[in-house]
Amino acid sequence: MSLKSVLGVVAALIITVTAAQGQEGPMPADIAARLQALGRVIDPPRTAAL
């Protein structure tokens, strides 16, 4: 294999691993409902209570 193809494979693996780590499970329904009840505001004390 040439150096370019090895670097291409390494880059593809890094991108795949990074993308896989970024995927998390869905947010629990009770927390989602509480966030919707808060609305679109910045309220650290109420958010911290969640």
C-alpha cells in the first residue's frame, strides 16, 4: 500500500470512531418534559434542579 492510501484509511478510521463516540442515547422522557416546561430561557438554578 502506498502512503496516501494508508493515510486515507487512518483518516477514515478516526472519523468513524469520532462519529461513533458522539452518538448518545435519547434523552429520558421525564427530563425532556421538564425542559419543555422551562421553555426557551436561560435559568441555571431551575436547570440545575433537573
